[in-house]
Amino acid sequence: MYALFPCLECPFPCIGSFLCHSQVVDHYENPINVGSLDKNAKNVGTGLVGAPACGDVMKLQIQVDEKGKIVDASVTTFGCGSAIASSSLVTEWVKCKSIDEALEIKNTDIAKELCLPPVKLHCSKLSSWLLIIAGEPFKPILSKNYLCHLGKQLQCTFGLVFLGCPAERCI
């Protein structure tokens, strides 16, 4: 199912309109798990990323129980409908999963589920990287060097930046 969904960034209605999958429209109009968790809680991990080229900014928080299962997730996203839908979908998918299971969620899974066009794939990439950053406190294998390398790689490859330094938990 597709719906005509206007792109507010484009001043030309004939160019700015595109077909959008109904799931994107649904998650955009009714995003789930919107809000914040207590960032100072020891069992809450926070990921914050942005894409300066398009203005998308996402914050994902996950709450993990003593067994390593994600018991809650919240998201705050400022951006296009595809960014909001991608981050909303991730919060739905990660609940009741272990950190390892959540880290197996790839941007291609998100893009496929939402039928994102190639021009919107960066939205699914942002959402999948949020999981890596938010899971960092609970997954020691994600070292400081790895996170800094990942940040540099994302910035060089996609123009994406971390807002704050996840490796030093200053977000």
C-alpha cells in the first residue's frame, strides 16, 4: 500500500511528492515509544546521531534488565517521515530482545520493512547506528576506539555525525 505523501523540503509540488509505503505514513502519524527514559539510570543506554545534510536528528534510549534483555525503549526524532518511521520501528523491534539480538537488526531490515526508497536509506542507517551507540554501555566489546572509528567512518562516508561522544558517555 502506498500513499501520496508530500515532501515538505521541496518547494515544487510536482517534484516534492512521492509515493510512500503505508507503514511509513502510519509510523509518521502515530509514532510509538516517543519520549525519554532517565539518562542517569545505570540500566539505560542512550544513542544520539544526526545527519547534517538533511537535518535528521535521532535519540534512542534503551532500558536493560539484569538478564541483559531490553525491557523498554524510547525515541525522540526530528526529521522527515522516513526518519521518524525508522526510529519508531526500531523501538518496536528491540523490546524483549537481548543486546546481541538487537545489534543484529540491520539498516537493510528496517529499509525493507518500510519499503524505503534509495534516497531515504540514510534514515534506516541512522536508526541502526543508534542501536550500536545505545547498546555500548552493556556490550563491552564496543570499545572506545571502535566507537570513535565508527563515528569517523560515518562522518566521512555519509556526512553523519554523533552529537556528543558516545564513547565517553557525554551525550
